[in-house]
Amino acid sequence: MKTVFLPLLLLTTWCGSPTTPVASLAGIPVVPARTVGQVPAATGLAATKAMAYDFARPAASYSMPSELAELSGIALTGSDQITGVEDETGNLYHYNLTTKRVDHVVEFGKSGDYEDLARVGNDWFILRSDGTLFRYNGTTTQEYETGLTFTNEPEGLTYDAASKTLLVACKGEPGASLPDTKRAVYRLQSGTYKAEASPAYVLNVEAIVASVPSQEASPKKPGKKGKKKEGMKGFAPSAVAVHPITHHVFVLSARQNGIVELDEAGQLVAASSLPTDLFPQPEGLAFTSTGELYIASEASKKSGQATIHLFRPQQ
């Protein structure tokens, strides 16, 4: 699949002033979140480059066991291990990338609709679909109310090392008096883990849809109509991750099979649709320290297995 050079994504970015933190993340000193200036609604600038990954050609693929058929989030544990959650049980599944097996399963909480996870130091943070955040330190689990709810549909969670805060991507109502044509990524205040009043990033769904046009119709067979491949019909975030080198923010969309890359100021860098044969329902993102990208997809009705694909940056 070729990555399309895209026109401007109309994206407005805010950051609320962080409150004084009452604790640090896993012993890491907390610094105030970096303030991002407001971006004009329309500047006439084009996207600066194509996506650095060819999403039609994974460098490696990993088929998940049946208990991870509804894999909803991933995070790297080490160079040879990736950890996932699924949306039914309160378990962490530690998957060995070398042996291609689940090494062990750790229970952190009760059964629930868990959407994503992030690792900070030795602690695990797990996001539930009602906006509740769980912090698991290996022995005990604490709960925090982020202020986000079922109506926001919080689905993506990641750690932003630059600001030492957590980011949450919402699939549903953006909040902050924003229209339904927008989607939001919120920053959680350090220590309290409350979502800031204003989103850190606001995505314009209509602009994203317009930026990824429908592909050309496939060749016709005699007596039959050619099938036309549709572009994105919407954009509903299912995962978020921050590139360790560029600090760009990547936002994944499951139902529409798309991915967007934003720079540190929140402006569009690149966007792409994803091939449905590889990504029946993409739900998880995770970067290695060198910028390699893992994308997890729930099981399709045909295969019955969830899959994680690895993509390396193109030279």
C-alpha cells in the first residue's frame, strides 16, 4: 500500500496549565507539562512528509493465543517481551517475542473492559473503558478516577517521556464543549491522574477523512462490477503512542483502519489508511527505543486470532 501525501489536517491543540503534582510516576521526578501553543485553524500548509512505515509489509508478525483474541492494548516490557491486555479479564499477558509464547499471566484486578496499558518504571497503568485508571506495582493495585467517562470512550493510553505524563485518546465525545466532529487526546495530571480541562490534542475528523481519499476501483471481471475500496469513513482513536526519537504523537483508529502522525505542536505530519487484511481491528501501538513500531489487531472472524505486526522505519 502506498502512503498518500496529504493536505493539511485542521487540528487545534491546547494544553491546560498542570496543577501542582502530589506524587511522581514510579519515582521519576515530575516536571511541569510542556505547554503547546495554539495552532491556527487553517494555515494553508501541506503535510511535511510521508509516513515512515510501509504498513503493507510487516518485518515480523506474531499470532496471539486464543485468550488474547480480543487484544485491546500493548506495551513493551523489554527487547524480547511485549505485554498485552484484553477487554474481559483483569490480567497482564507477558508475551515472549523470541519463543512466540505467553511466558506468564499476572492478575492486577477484577474482570472488566480494559482498553490499553502503559509501563512507567516498574509500574503498570491500565485504562478501563469507563475512564478509571489502575496502577499496579507488582503486588498491589490502586484506582484513580480520571474524570473521563463512558461517553468519552477512553481507549488509548501511553506515557509521554518528554512531559512525564500519561496521555489518553478518546474514541467518543471529545468533551470541553467541542463539536462531535472532533476527537480528543487528554493529558493526565501527574500524581492525581485527573484529565486536564482542555485536551492536549484535538483532531478534526472531517479533515482526516478528506485527507485519505478512496482508492481506485479494482479491475472489473467480465459481467461484474469492480469493487471500490473505500477510504476512511471516520476517525475514532483506539490507541496512542509517542515516538521515542522524534517525539511525534501517533494516533490509531480501529473501525476506520487509519493512523495519524502529529508533530510536538500537534500539526499533521502524515496519515495513512491500513490494509484490512492485516488489520481487521487495530487496537494497540508500541514503539521500541529505536523507533520500530508494533501494531496489534484484534482477531478477525475468519482467523479467530489476534495479531501483532512489527514495522521498521524505511530508509
